[in-house]
Amino acid sequence: MGFGSYDESEQQDQDNDIDEDAAVNVHENDHHGEVSFDSEASQDELLDKLDEIKGADEE
């Protein structure tokens, strides 16, 4: 077998004992609602800050 290849027979008939009661429920803490954010900065100040952040990412 070369790099990246696999034996398909290894993929068949896998007997996994999974305890579904111990598994993580990803929907256990779902939240439905609204989020709002108030800032004292003006739109121009926020856009300038965004440009600043974008510029730092490019460096």
C-alpha cells in the first residue's frame, strides 16, 4: 500500500460499542433569542477599526 491508500476490508464490519447515553448532546444548551450590542463609537470609527484589523491580518 502506498501513501494515502487503505484496505477497504478494514472499513467493513466494524463492531463499535458506543454508549449513546454517555454521548454529548449538542442541542442540550440551544438558545433561541436576540442579541444586541450598543457602542458609543460612531460607524466611521468602527469601520476605521475594521480596516485596522484587516491591515494587521495582511502583515
